[in-house]
Amino acid sequence: MSSSDTEPRVLSTTTVDTRSLQHLAALVRTPESETIDVVAPATNESIGAVPNCSKASVGRAVERSRRAQKSWKQTSISERSAIINRFADLVLERQKWLLDLVQVETGKSRTDAVEELLDVPQTCSYYAESVTDELTPTVRRGALPPATTAKVVYEPVGVVGVISPWNYPLTLSVTDAVAALIGGNTIVLKPDEKTPFIALALCELLTEAGLPDDVFQVVTGEGAVVGSKLIDTVDYITFTGSTETGRVVAARAGENLIDCSLELGGKNPLIVLDDADIETAARGAVQACFTNAGQLCLSTERLYVDESVFDSFISEFIGATRRLTLGTETTFDAEMGSLINQKQLDRVESHVSDAVTHGAEVLTGGRRRTDIGPFCYEPTVLTNVTETMQVATEETFGPVVSVYSVSGVTEAITKANDSMYGLNASVWSKNQDRAQTVASQLDCGTVCINDGYIAGWAAVDTPMGGVKHSGLGRRHGPEGLHRFMEPKTVATSQVGPITAPAFLPNAWYIHGLIALTRIQRRIQSLSKQMGSHRRLR
Ligand code: NAD
């Protein structure tokens, strides 16, 4: 493991132009003079500051957003899609600027930064292509067909609040927003305090792509102040972050009687079956465990390996882990970058030292690397981990994985499911049917077969989210759009009010209604077979 000795392009505070950061900070419309410092993890030095917004500033941003939404929802779907497509083009065009910014703010490797950058145009294309079909009104069965008809139209919920984390600040600040925007909602985004500049850069690109004023605004500041005011004033909240904060957000959304989606933490298992291709599984596991230095909600922190292949897998896995290059270059040389800050480094160290104190063995890693960066930590593999250790059950959110030998599929599934989380799981086998059977028994929102997480995450047509304490609701796919829409029923009677006609005695009318209900039940069961949810064209 090494940092590059000769490469001068190491991340520093000069990687991005300070004037461009000042310009970005000015996009936050607030009279507040108090600011929050933003620090580059690769050097632990300040790169600039953003406004520390008050509750009053957030309230004003939401009011502006509400006004802007009135005309934004009137723009045609094709116009909204065109803006989102132009924005996707700009993200690809300005990739160097965005990647530099992501790296400076997070300390992640260039490769990890590219992974999140590419997610943005992919999600934009998906929603721009699918939105018309998804939001076309649907014909439903009326109360008394054909005397009455009914259809469902989809209207935007209004102002959507987005609260995003620091680990994937580029994609997670904007991809949920893209789905909401294309549906006719406006956005007020509260990025994490540690990574506000990338969110502001995206705001600038959205404006350049043609988004009208106030349709996408960014409010910077503290979670407990800005985040909570947002939840008190918007019509829907989409939150990505820790399970702990997710509970606070859900409770507040409940008090305000607004809907929310919560993408929370994970303690994701990876299962290697006895018939897996060991070399491929080991390579995949390295990616699943150490992408973004393990600071990925979907990353693997528990590895269950069939005892018959345990030794050969461990040998391959440890070898591949040791070959990972750790560094803070702005080139593609380093495969793993820094942790975000001292707090995250302390958490990783405390999980490892608690495990070692209680009898775990470090197979590789287990050390901070301040020679490379102040918050760098080696990719670490632990064995002999028991359930009382913190690392066994709590999300580390760092480059630490525990490996366990299991006696077969049943034990692997039982252990994988023995967690309060249920976000992502990974299964490795050469036998697709076997892997599918295992997948069907895992309690989580996504299962990837013969891949760690990308196959699931990048399948933007499919819903992504967690069960148990990993969250509520789904992003991506039609589900990721419909959460931001209010389905409204419009029912029409062709025969006037549905009540007894003036010429008919009431008793006759009641008998008639009962007979009609019987006939209706027959028709309903027949039409169910034929598929009654036809789309209006
Ligand atoms: P966090 O919960 O501390 O912060 C997330 C966001 O919430 C930040 O913007 C923060 O300012 C804001 N916030 C903090 N307190 C708040 C409050 N009281 N009200 C409203 N907002 C508040 O999470 P984090 O530590 O920044 O992120 C790491 C966590 O996020 C990990 O647990 C990780 O698994 C999870 N995560 C999940 C996903 C997913 O898709 N499931 C994706 C990325 C990260």
C-alpha cells in the first residue's frame, strides 16, 4: 500500500479556485452574516465558508419556492424533461470541476467521485424518458360503470425538502430532486454542513440548464436548525442519512402530517456460497467493502463465507485488499481515499480497538495512515468477531469488514438476517437459481447477485431503499417519482346524482342496488382477469 511519491497532483486547498467557492456561497440567499467553515479532509484545512442560515431564512426560501411552484407545475412535462436533460449534459461537460469539488470536500478517490458523478446523468435520462408514461392519467373502474367513470391524475405534492448527507454529496443532493422536479415540484435542499459547495455547484448548473428562479434552492446550515425548519414548512421531505437522525425527521414529519422517505444506514451482509468463483467473489468483495473507504450506505460490513471455501476465499480477499492503493491524489492512481473527518476516524478506530480488546484478530489493516492524510485509515479485515463487539452489529461506516465462516446456506441466511438493518445484501454463486433462492430469503430492500452493490444501485428503473431500520419508502424507478405526486381521483356521473330517481319508490331502489351489486361483483371478477387498469392514451 502506498501513496504516490512523485505525483504532484495531491488534493489540496488549491485544487479548486477560492473565488469560485465564494461565488457559490453567494447563491444562498440569506441576510445572515454568520458562516460555517468547510474543511478539506485531505489536509484538514479550511477551503471556504457558507452562510449559517437561520430558521427565518429557511422559511423565506420555502415561501419563494411555493410561489415558484405555481408556474413550474404549469410548464409542460416535455419542457421540464428538456431542462433536466440539459442539466445532465452540463454535469458531463463540467465533470473536471465537479470531480475536483467532490474530492476536495470529501477526500474520496477520483474513481469514487466518478461513480457518483455518472449516477446523475443516468438518473436524469431515466426520469426524462419515463415521466410521460408514469404521469399519464389512468382510467379506473367507476362506481357504477358505465353510468359513472373514474380516472386518476397525478399532481405534484408542492415544495419538496431534500436533506442530504456528505458521503455521496453530488448524486444524493440532486437525484431525488430530479425526480421531484420533473414531476412539477420545487426543491429546497439542505446539504450536509461538510459538503455544501457541491450542492451549490449543482444549483448553478440547474440554473444554467434553464431552471427558472427559486425552483431549486439551497439552504446551508446546521441540521437541527435548517433541517427541522424545512420539515415544518415543506409538503414532503426526503432524507438520506443516519438511522438516528432519520427517527427525528420521521417524528417531526409525523407531527406536521407530511409524508417522507428515509434512506438510512445499513450493516450489509455478503454471502459467498460453496460454488462461487472465488477469485471473482474476492475481487467483488473488495469493491463492496472498501469503495469510498466504506462510507457508503450499501457497502458490505459482514462477510459470510461457506466453510468449504473459507481459506481459499480469505487468501484471495486479503491479497486483493492489501493491493489497494490508498492516497489523496486527484488522478486515478489511488483506489481508496480519506475518511471525512476526525469523528469518522475515531468511530472506525473505536470499533476496531473494541473488537481487538475482546478477542478479534486483524487479518490486514487496522491502522490510521496520517502519513497519507490526517483522516486516512487502512482497509481492514477482522476475524473471530463475536456478537457482543460493537463492530458486529453497529454500522461502522468505514473501511472495516468482519469475516465469518458458516456451515452452509441456512446459517448464512440466518446470520445475514440477524440485524436491525435491511438495506443491501450480496450473494455469490455460479448457480443462478440457488443465488435467487437465497436472495428471496434475505430481509432487505436490494439483493445483488455476483456483484456488491452497483448492479442494484445503477438499475435506476428499480426501487432502492431499506426495510427494518434502514428506512421508509424508495428512491429510483416509478416508485421514486410517485412518492412526490398526489394521486387525485376525478369521478364523473353520466346520470346525475347517484341516488333514487324521483319516479322510483325507495324500497325498489334499494332492492335494485343489491341486485346490481351482485352483478357488479361478477363483472369485476371477469374484468380483473382481463386487466382493467388501462392507460388513457
Ligand atoms: P446524519 O444523519 O448525521 O446527517 C444527514 C443529514 O441530516 C445532514 O444534512 C445533517 O445536517 C442533517 N441533520 C442532522 N440533524 C438533523 C435534524 N435534527 N433534523 C434534520 N436534519 C438533520 O448522517 P451522516 O452521518 O451525515 O450520514 C451517514 C449516514 O447516512 C450513514 O448512516 C449512512 O448509512 C447513511 N446513508 C444512507 C444512504 C441510503 O441511501 N440509505 C445513503 C447515504 C448515507
